[in-house]
Amino acid sequence: MKLALLFMLGVFCGASADDHKNGGKSPDIVYQWNIVEYEWPNDTYKQQQINNTNYIPKNSAINGIKLYNGTVYVTVPRLKPGVPSTLNVIIDAPEGSNGSSHLLRPFPNWDMQELGNCAALQRVQSMEIDPNTGYMWIVDTGYIAKMQDVGVQPVDSCPAKIIIFDLNKHEEVHRYIFPRLTVGYGLFYLNDIVLGYSENVARYAFMSDTLDYKLVVYDYKEDISYAYSHSNMRADEKYINITISNMTLTGIITGINGIAMSPDFKYVYYSSVAGVGLHQIETSVLTSARGNSAAFAAAVRTIGEKVSPGDGMTYGSNDKLYYSALGPNAIYEWDISKDLGSSLDFNTVPLISQSELVSDPRMQWVDTLALDDNGFLWYTTSRLNKFFSSDGIVHHEPNFFIWKIYVGDEHYLSVKQDIPILAGQSNVASIFITTFCVVSAFVLLL
């Protein structure tokens, strides 16, 4: 009997160990679409929107993703005309409906998606959700009809803005219109956002301006903004051509894009799409220099090179940074604790210990990464290499995916400011399983 119990225990513990070990290597496809479909008030209204070209089905590409209380929020940033809704939640399609099994429901409602209404959302690339308050910080970069015309700023266009929205009360808390001297005039595109805490509340938003090559800071408490520019935020000429799945995009001008915040709120990390350098700047500099780019230049440092140009990135609570790798259709992770050494000095840590977390031929253009409350890393693949090609996407094959993969990590905002971060902290569930298996085996052998 004891031998049978020991055998069963061995099977259970071995399987648990394998699941923990391989959980970060086997991603799940949670959602996929050939063509992005929306929840419409009725079929008549949908057909009207198609007839007047307000809805061109093949022109919607899912980019950004964030999660809160089991709800998945995604952005469709109006990269082409005919996108009816730029911020959405994913819902199940009604039973018996044709097409996709999941739809995008405009968030917070259809009225907030009105193109040309500066009070509404025009083009949302990214947002961030504070899990401690349920506040969504929405970055609206404004709208220009065609991305190839992005260098032309119409006089009557809507300025860039940030809206803070309470997801629990379903109401707007605050909005801020960026002055043109900070964001605007000509070539600009607010892209990714991270938040920084001060006195145990989210006070600062740090955003990448991909086309004006700036790092933008918004101070919620003082309701002001300023921006920094540096040569390492620009597109690197060595990487303006990127090959993804035998398709080469040429003349890429996108600079600073992916941005990540350390869980102690001391450092911001960023990188360009057309580039491999990973850069680090102390948040104390960003919040005190008030847009003084000379002070920024004196403090910023390049900590190393990623394996490939990429898009989004995120930093977990276990001192790991995850980043998109476009060329290999992959996500890589940098285990910072391994490179800290005995000094434990983040100001000198180099980018060395980076390894592939996951790759898949279908992971074309890994776009945005987000950690949930259960140890999973979620990410979108937007297939922009195909989307911006001369042929565009086609209806008969999957184009847009949302994946998740277990990494045993947490959102950087889930760790309070006054809790120290311990390098190499083990996963609690793994410790429990190991302890249970050892104790149980010992008891059975008595």
C-alpha cells in the first residue's frame, strides 16, 4: 500500500514540477480573429457604417491589452481609416451568431468613439490600469486619417490627451489636454505608458512618443507635463529594415516605444522599435528635471543590447523584464537578479542574462505585454508586418491573437512602494508543492 501511495505521490509531484518548469514554455491562445468584429447596436447600423466607410473590416488591428478583475481591455488604434472603436472590452459573441466567437464592445460606450469629437477618444494605442484603485489611464494620441500623412498636423485636429477612468464606478475621474509644446506639432505618436507611485498613490505617467522621439511625463498631482529627448530615442538606421516571417518592412522610422517601470518605482527602461539598445533612467531625474534634456542626458545609460528589435515590454515584481522580439517571433526575458552580482547595484547592472521565453511562427509582431494577478503574462500579436504590407491582411486566415503564458510573476504595481524587492524570490506555489511532496514522502516511509 505504501509503495502504491509513493508511486502516486511521485507521479503528482513530478507532474507538478514539470508544469511549473514548462508553464513558461507553452503559451495558450485565448482569443484569435481573422477579422476583428465589434458588438453593434443592430445589423442595420453596422451596414450603414460599412456603406459610409466608417467601418472597413480589414482595417482594425488589435494592439494594446490590459486586464482588470477578469475583464480584458484592448485597443485598436486607428492605424487606418474605418476603425469604429479604438478602446474596447472583449465579450463572448451571442450564441448562434456568425463569424468570430468573441466581439469587441466599445468602451466605455459608443459615444466616446466618435471620430472628430475632441471630447471623445480618437486614437488610443495604450492604457495602464492601476490594480490597487481600478483607475485606467487612457492615452489618446489624437487622429490623422492615414498614417503615411502623420507628418501633417491639421489645424482643427484634436490634441493629445490623457483620461483617467474609474473602472469600478464606470466614470471619468480626470482628463488632461497636452499642450502642443509637449506633445504635438508635426510628427508625434504617444505610444506606451507606465505609472509611478508617490506617497502610495499613482502620481506620474511616463509615456513614449514614438515619432517625435520623446519620453513624456505627466504629473497628476500638479496637472502638468513635460518631455525629454535624446539621441537613443530615435530610430537606429541599422535597424530600419526588419524581417518577420520572410516579409521585410523597410524604412521604419519608429523610435522609443516599449517602456517599463521597476516595481520600486526607481527606474524606467525603454527601447526603440528600430533599434536593440535597452536604456535606463532614474525616475528621480524624470520627475525633478522638469524637461531638462541636458540633465536627462547626464543620467541616462544604455545597459546593453536586446537580441532583436521589438515593440512592447513589461517589468514584473520578481526583477524580470519581458520584451517583444520581432525578428524571431518571440518574447525574451531578462533575469536582472542574475546580472546584479554581489553589489546589488541597479545603477550598474548590465543586460546579459536574457533568454527566450517563448516563440511561435504565429507570433508575428508581438505588440503589447501585460501581467495579470495569477502569474500569467498576456500579450497581443498584431501582425503589423502583414497589416501594413501592400496586400494587407486576408479574411481566410487567423491574423490577430491574444495569448497568455505562465511566468509566476506579478504586475509591477502590485508591489507597494514600502515593500522591499528581494532578488531571486521563489514562487510561493512552487515552494508549497515541494514542501508537501518532501513531507508526505517522509511520512510514508516511516
